[in-house]
Amino acid sequence: MSEPVALPAFKDNYIWCLRQENKALVVDPGDPQVVLDYMQAEQLQLDMILVTHHHWDHVDGIAQLQQRYPKARVILPATEQEKILARGEAVRHGDCIDWHQYQFQVMAVPGHTLGHLAYYCQPWLFCGDTLFNAGCGRLFEGTAEQMWQSLSSLMALPADTWLFPTHEYTLANLEFALWADPLNTALQPYLVKCQQLRAQNQATLPTLLSDQLRINPYLRAVDPALQQHWQQANALELFSFFRQRKDQW
């Protein structure tokens, strides 16, 4: 089983690419040239595109890739397909997508956008802009309650799940986490590790769900001691508090 490869795009995006022999799948190809260059360099044929949500930096490359690879299947969120200028197959929560020997379970994770999807193929989760390393997506369309429910569904996955978000926001997220969760002794060593990776121009992704449960302040909103520290009544209230403060950070 080959591991997904990060194709850096724009300032801080990653387009994830999974290969099966000479075939390739990509997730959220906002920049077509990055994908075309990789396909050519690795002598691959693109035959599937997974889309998590409609934002331009995740979808703007699809039309050009369809011109080059007209037989490639494009999997789109059903409730956002009208916002995406590409043809494809609309999917919803609970659907399954087969790609060679892999099967992806479609998960609805509204919050960042209302129709945001994640794709789970154990042990991998392609989660778009819902869950980041030490962070989570902004609430552009959904509510805090929707995002918390989405994050809770991801927290219920096996702890050894590898998360593949689409942005390199980790160091900034950890700066906020140190403020939000000041007594968490796991944060400083994790920050040093991530700083070393970035100093070598390496990605801080993917990341294990088990690590996120230890260091991500949004997921740690379930901790009663942290709720008490910030005088919030429950996990949803603490999550909402953290999300609002991060928006102003």
C-alpha cells in the first residue's frame, strides 16, 4: 500500500496524491500545474479526483485536469456541486467510493462550509479544512455546533488514523494552543518537533489522530479541567470560545 504524497501548492496548501501502479488519485487540486507536473514526472495517469468543499484553492484546477484526463472520475459534495465549475459525481454522507483496491467512506463534516465532506479509507482520513494539525477550520458557513458535531465524529475514528488536512497551518496553530491550553505538557515537545520539520522544509502532515487528541485545543474541549480553567460549562461552549478567540488572534 503506497502512502499519500503531499504536493505543495500556493502558499500553504497541500494536494494529496495517492498512487496505484501507474494510476493516481488527487484530493482538492486547486492548482492544476502542480498535479500535471507530478503526473508527468512520475509517469502517472490521473483517474480520480476527490473534492472536500467548494473553495477556490481546492477546486480551481479541476477543469484543466479534466481536459487533460477526460476519463478521470471527479467526486463532488452533492450540496456544493453548483458552486464548483466542474462536472462530476455527487456524493453524500454514507456513500462509498471505490478506487482500485481502496474504498473511501464519505463523511459529512459541515462547519467550514455547509456541504464539506471528508473521505475515510482506513487508516487515512482526507479531511480538507475541517481538522488541521493543532487546529480546525474557520466557520465560514456553518455554526459552532455543526463544527463541534463534525469534529466529534472524527474523534470517534480509531486513534491510529492518519489525518491529511490541506493546509500547513501547524506552527501558528500551536502558538494559539500554547495560550489556550497552558498546562498541557505535551505541547512544547510537539512544537519543537514541528519547528524542526519546517526548518528542513518538510511538512508537519500527516498527523495521527492520537496526537491531535493530546495537543489540539479544539478536540481537548472535552476535558473538564480545561473547561473549568476557562469557566465554560461544557465542551461545545469551550470549543466556541476557542474558535472565536482564534478568529481574533
